[in-house]
Amino acid sequence: MTTTPKVATVPTPATPAAAAPAVVVSKPVVPKKVAVRAKVLKVAKPVVAKAKPPVAKAKVVPVAKPAKLKKPKLVRDSFTIPKPEYTVLDDLKLRSIALAQPAKKSELLRAGIKALAAMSDAALRVALQAVPTIKTGRPAAEVTPKPAAKKAVKKPVKKA
């Protein structure tokens, strides 16, 4: 945009300098440019899903899960058994090792209980009559004299 300068003459009769034409030059008015900072917003990159090769899906047939077996609650108990019958347990353990089926004492006792449970009433009665009854409870400990206990003597504590 171009503008031509305007020339204005103003006659003033009172002064000699006024006789000459006065030249007033005005500059064209140009609007000032205001610098405006634009806010830069960070734009997240769009997530592009990776194309997976098409896979032929076979129908999935739900497989019935076997029912979970609950573990039986264990009971801890103690009992009294004569020494000769206790040694029979050790002999049975050795026999089970020879059969390539090692067993613990508790497993042998449980197997014996299953064998007794499988017997008829008459056979169970015969087996129980073959076992002598014993006094229940802990065996009596041999009496040995204990040394007399010394009384503890407390020393007085000094206060500072």
C-alpha cells in the first residue's frame, strides 16, 4: 500500500517566512503489528493398533474341570503301644521298602485301619481278641531322686 505525501500550504501574511509555502509531510499511518505468542499444546500421538495377522480361530469347547478334592482335616493323637508291637512297625517299614513302596509309620497304621474296616464282624472280633488290653496313659517314669533345688538369693541393688 503506497500513499503519497500530502502537501499543505498555509499563507501567513504577518511573517516573511510565511510567504514561502510551507511543506508539511505526514507519514502514512501503518498499524503496528503486535506479536502474539500462540500457546503450543502438546498433542498426544494417536495410538495405532498393530495389525495382527488373521488367525483362524477354532471354536473353544469348555472343558469340565474336575471337582477340587478337599484335603481331609488332620488329627494329631498319641497312643501307647507295647515295645514288641512297635518293633513290628519297623519290620513292616523294611518290608515296604523291599516291595519298592516305602511307607511311614502313620501310613502303615492307616493301612491297618483300612484292613480292619474291610473285615467282616466275625473276623474283626477274632482280631481284637488276639490283642491284649493294656493300661492306657503314659508309662510310669522310673523314680530317680532329684537333687535339692537351691534357693535363689537376690543381691541388693545399690542406688547411685
